[in-house]
Amino acid sequence: MELGGPWEVTVYQKLDLSINDVAKCLTAVNVIGHGRSGIVYRAIIPTGQTIAVKRFRSSEKYSAATFSSEITTLARIRHRNIVRLLGWAANRKTKLLLYDYLPNGTLGSLLHDGQGERVEWEIRFKIALGVAEGLAYLHHDCVPPILHRDVKTHNILLGDRYEPCLADFGLARFIEDENAGSFSAYPQFAGSYGYFAPEYASMLKITEKSDVYSYGVVLLEIITGKQPIDPSFPDEQHVIQWVRNHLKSKRDPVDIIDQKLQGHPDTQIQEMLQALGIALLCTSNRPDDRPTMKDVVALLKEIKHEQAGGEQGHKPTTNLSKGPDVSSYSSSSVTPAQLLLLLLIQLLLRVLVFFHKLQ
């Protein structure tokens, strides 16, 4: 493999390695993933530590831009649910990014590779909450805020205990100016088919609410076990439309849930239905009708808070059939329209649970 001469190397974490040691691992047997911008390899450095190495496609201008974007973004942020950049190396022909190695692959592979593995609800919920917390950090805790712009199950990596990490920041952008950046169109195409929001598909506008929409699609995948455009759907329907049509037909909402999850205790089924309501809220057609990621985190935590309160014999803050208590989300971050939608989603969740109990 021709790698192209002397290296420029920057390391952000304490690593005992040489780039030549890493380069020797860039072989077909070590490939663990393919992306739009390059190939990801597993590499074992002399200390015995395993790392992940992304090799960018050197002949494409797009790859150069995404390489620069990932370095610019990941070098300045730290969060347990965002993949950690260990360093980078480049020469005239090759560009490499070095990451922590996460042994359980991607969420997309876990859900859709057909290996028959049953992924329990507790693990799925942990993943959903972790991804939401990672996005909330990008949108609300980073200065300036960061848009990921390519949230999907194959960009969510899983650690040895299935802790999720957002990855692939090649399309990420900083919101440098609140008035111009948050609602401006970026010239470079962003997102993946099945995940990008309606306003981006029609107007090429992307905001933090576009990330929320993509997250909602991921949450639907976690709950239903279906791909965004699943082969089992009629007429190439999207999973959002499939779920909406199912609910409109007044069929048992539990049938929406992944068959591998059905038969769980009623308390977990109620959690799944409540999470389904949150996913539908995130995938509202109008950006203003979607919650912020900060509110999504609060709603998800409220689901577990209610269940924990009930199991301990205390009076829950909200009746389980009503869904999360929206009274605590009346802060300045939630507009009156969003608060009304949260109340409506409460009603939807109550109807879902009611129909389930009739079965």
C-alpha cells in the first residue's frame, strides 16, 4: 500500500506509537467499517492498545473537507457520548484519524444485520438516552453550538457495555452566528437518505431541529427494529409514515414495537410506547414543532423516573398512562407551541396505552 512519504502527526492523548506501526495495520483483514469519506480499520499499537483508524479517500476534495471538519470539531469537545479523537496524521497522499476503538460496532449493525441477537429494551433505552445527551451537549453546551448534520444509526458506535458514542463529524458545523448560522443553508450536501428533515430536502436549510428530526428517526429504529426505508414497508414507505398509518388505522400500537421486544412486562411496554410518542414529536414536519435535544433528554429521563417511583412504592409524579409530565418543561427553552405539542403527545400516549389495555 502506497502511503506517500513523511508524516505530519498530531496526538491529543498520550499514545506510545509510530505512524508506521499504524500504517502496517491498514489491511483488508483489519477493515471494520466503510463510510462516505473513507475506510475504518482496527489497529493494535505496540503497547497492546487497540485503536480505530479512519483512512480518507485521498483523491476527493470532499474527503479533505471532512478530514478538516472532524479535526476542527472533535479536537475541542469532550463528552462520554461522543467518540474521542486521539490524534491525526497526514502526508501528501494519505490522511488518517485515530480514535478510541469501540468493540460492539454500530447501532445500525446491532439492529439490522440479521444475526438474530435479541437486544433488550434496557440496552436500547440506554443507547437512546446516551445519543440524546450527546446531541444536547453539542447543541446547548458547546460554544459556539455544533450541528452534527449526519445523525444515523451507522454513525453511532457502541462500547463494550453498549455505551453509545456519536461518530463521523465530517459534516459537522459550528453555529458561529445565532441569526445567520442557525437558519442558513450550507452549500455542502449534509445528511443521509432516510434521515434528513423535510425542510432540508426541500429548501436545503439545516438547523439544530434537523438533528432532532434525524434523532427521531433513530429512536423509531430502536423501538421498531425497522430501517428508515425498510424492505417490509409497502410502496417504499418511510418508517415515520408507516408508524403514523398504523396509529391512524387504530390497530394495536404494540404491533409497532420490534417483535424481539414484545412479551416484555407491561411497565417496559409502556416505556416503549412513551418513547414512541417522543420519537413522533421529534419527527414533526415543522421544525418549530420539534422539541430541543435538551427537552428530549428530560422527557426520556422522566419515563424512567416514573417507573422507578412506582417500583419503590412511591406515588409517581405522573400517571404512567399519561406519559412524561410536561409541567416541568415550561422554561424559556420551550415555546408555547412546543408546550402545546408536548401536551398533545401526552394525550397520544394515553390513547396508545388505553388501546393496549383493551387487547
